[in-house]
Amino acid sequence: MGMDQEIELTLEQEFSLRNFADMVQQMSREQAQEFLIEQHRLMMLQKTMYQEILRHEWKLDLDFASP
């Protein structure tokens, strides 16, 4: 896939997004703010987890000083 191609959501993801949007519409402003902060925290954890998995898979976590 080239950099100029747009990545599309699957039909299942589109449905999930619609459900998510409906849920958020029912929240108070305070609930939505707390939820948004928690979602951002989870995204950061997910990014860190992916980085650790890639580091392990690419063997970038090896100690090069050891024999």
C-alpha cells in the first residue's frame, strides 16, 4: 500500500464507530472529558506495547556487549 492510498475502516469498524459515537452523545460533558483522557492514556499504552513487541521481534532489545 502506497503512502498516497487512504486506509479505510472495515464495515465492522464503521459499525463500532457508530455505536461509539452514539454512546458519547449520551455522556455529560464531564463524563466525555474523563473518557477522552482515559482513551488517550490507553492509546499511549498501546503504542508503547507495539514498540516493545517490535523491539523484541526485531531483536533490538539484545545487549550487544554480551557474547
